[in-house]
Amino acid sequence: MTLFAFGRELEPQPAVNVFRANEDVVIRMELPGFAPENLSIESRGQTLTISGKRSEEPAAEGSYHRRERFVGEFSRSLQLPRDVDPSLAAATCKHGVLTLRVPARAEAKPRQIAVSAS
């Protein structure tokens, strides 16, 4: 499947959901068929870039009649809110879904202030 915008061919991009879980930001990206070793996650400032590559798999026998799964490389950049710390991000990949959790900065988290009697 080929996508076009303004006369240019566009590469398909993996679907992504970004949401808040308490103070953290969670990113979930659908990546079926991508091996974790073929994924790269890079942070620069508050920009998180996720890229990967899926190699072409030959048909078991014969040739394809219809082929819709994306093959090749992709790259997605996401701007993160200033109250999270990308240097503390953690990533897991399970059942073709990449999950990144970016925790809130310490100064952005609520804290209790003790009251003392004087």
C-alpha cells in the first residue's frame, strides 16, 4: 500500500498511543514482526525518536498474492512534555507492542511537607 501527500510518496508509520499514567508519560507503539534488536530509541532534549527495521520475509512457497505488511525502515519522533525525564525512560516489547514509560521529573512530582509544632 502506498500513501501520498502533496504528490509525495509516504512510508507507512507504526500506530502510536501516548497517554499519562499518574505523573508518567506512557508511549505504546504497534510493531508486530519487529525484533527488539532491530529497534532503536534515542532521546535528545525532550524529543524521543523511535526507529526500526523489518526485513523482507520470502513467501514459504511460491510468491505473494497480496502483501500489506510494512517492510523496511521507519522513524517516528515525539515531543515530550517538559515535566518528564527522558534519561530515565524504560522500554519493553511484548507481543509486538513496544511500551515506553517516561517518569516525571522529581521536581514535578507532588511531595508531602511535614508540619512541625513550634
